[in-house]
Amino acid sequence: MSGNKIEVNNLDLFYGDFQALKNINFSLAKQDVAALIGPSGCGKSTFIRILNRMNDLIPSCRITGEVFLDGENIFGAMDVTELRSRVGMVFQKPNPFNMSVFDNVAYGKRMQGLKNKGKIADIVELSLRKAALWDEVKDRLKQPAQALSGGQQQRLCIARTVAMEPEVILMDEPTSALDPIATGRIEELIGELKKEYSIIIVTHAMHQASRVSNKTAFFLLGELIEYNNTREVFTNPKDKRTEDYISGRFG
């Protein structure tokens, strides 16, 4: 087994009779940022949801192939709750819980049984700092999370994920609902987070993929067409379909 953080071998995914992903092979090293690009409906979000087994909740979903996290098969004896604390997820639309800013970030650790108030407060502050949000909310910790702006809510969701001390962070179009300034803040944040975490980001924005990632994967109709260093994919794609998509000829 390689030293990769994530290793995906010969992965197929079916919804009933429909095959949504076809023979996906993918790997991610520690501290890599991989951007997944491709037209809507091509399997990008489906793919990242496999990595913390969110597709388990869909009755018609069937998966074959292997996914390893640090060499351990996530479909083997690994506990799903443990997997989801190690592989965190940030969604397209900010989804803060209906509680205070502080309680949003503390929620996961409390659910794990942490009761020490001092430790919880330290984790909340550190997580908000890592999400570049502390200075904006340190005087508003008891206020409802819904009172924050959209961009702040998304950074709060990132802080909530970081508080669980994950090893991998999955981001499903995390800036698609945000304005350009908030988007820029999230992109800067990814640059900081990659020092500690492996990150996979689904994005429709080519410029974003080229700015934040060092690896880029191009998906089309459920297939992983090309996966390489970001600079190579954008300047010297190996597959004509990748070139056509990047240059705007389709999608």
C-alpha cells in the first residue's frame, strides 16, 4: 500500500441500474489540495460523498471497488462515525446549526463526550482562528449563527469541521453561494488549511481550481478522464476532452 492519505481503486457506483461512477482510480497525498472539475452531473459530488460514506444513506446505492484511508479500507471494519470525524465535509450552502456561534463549533466535541468547559472553549477559539473567523465573531459567540453573513456562515462551517480534528476536508462547491469577496476569503483559507489537512474541493470555477489546488481531476459522464498536477492539466492536458472543457468548448 502506498503512503497516500487516500487511495481509490477501481471504484464503481450504481444508483439502481444507473452507473454514476465508472472505474475511478484516484489518490491523494498528505497536504495535497485536489480540485475536481467537470460539467454538472458528471459525478464529482457523488465521488467525494463516497469518501466519508455519505452515500450509505441512499438505499439504491451500490459501490464496488476499494477506498483506503491511511491504508485502511473504509468499507471494512472502520466505524462510520470515526470515519466522518477523520474525513470532514463542507457543503455547497452554509448549513450552521440553529444555535449560537460557540455551540456550532463545540457541537462535535460535545457529541464525542468532551465535558471540560475550558478545553471546549480552547477548541472553539483555535478552530475559529484556523477558519479566519475569530476576530470577527469573538464578541458574538453567544449570538445565533444565522445572524452571520453567508461568507461568515461558511467559514463557521469550516471551523465546525476543523474542531473535529479531521485529517481530510472535503468541500463541495463551498463558494458557489458566496460573493467574490467572501469567495476570496475562503480561497485564502484553503491556502492556510492545506498546511495541516489534505483537501478535496469540487468547483465549477476554473480560476478557482487553478488558484487553490496542486492537483486537478477532470470528471465527465461518471469517468475520471484526467488527473494530474494542476499546472499540467490547465496548460498541457493529455486528453482532448479535458482541453475542450477547460477552453470552454463544452460544459
